Amino acid sequence: MNVVCSAIHVVLPTVGDGTIVGPFESHVESCVRCSSEADRYRSMHRELKGLEQLLDVAPRGLTRNVLTRLGPVAVADREPRRDNRIPVAAAAVVATAAAGTVVLLRLYRERAA
């Protein structure tokens, strides 16, 4: 696999129906690996387009039932916990100090240059 093939494999998921246009089009037509990959994306796109017609409505209360069955991990706390405040505040102080240090170092380097 060369660089052009790698670029095409990166670009293909972003192309809606797998149709490559522009400078890569001739490569896809001549390269067996890229051509088969583009064909797979085209067929997947056609299948997904066919699924648009199948519309299913979720039953009433599904969200509530799922969150209830997942347990307390998925349910937000009603009261903010006070024991989280100190580590969060400490992290904010450290982050602010680090950012300030970076700014000061950049200013120092600019003046020294």
C-alpha cells in the first residue's frame, strides 16, 4: 500500500456514497485494492439509504426504563457532593499556575530574542 492508497482509505469514510472525484479518481480506477474498497463503501451507502425507509418509534418510557435498569451509576446525583470540591479546586489552581508559567516563559523568550 502506497501513500496514495493510504490517503484514499482515510478519505473514503468521509465521502458519502464512496464516489471519489478529483485527483484520486484515476488511482481508484486503476488500483484493485482502492477500487474494491470504494465498491464496499458504495454498497454500504446503498444499504444504509434503504434503511432510511424503516422508521421505528421507541416505546413510551424506554429512556426511563433503561436508566432505571442501569442502576445508580447512570442517574445523576441530586445534590452536589462537597468532597469533590477540594480536588477540583486544587486541579484548577495547578492548571492556572501551569498556564501562567507557560505564558511567562514565552514572554521571557520573546524579550530575550
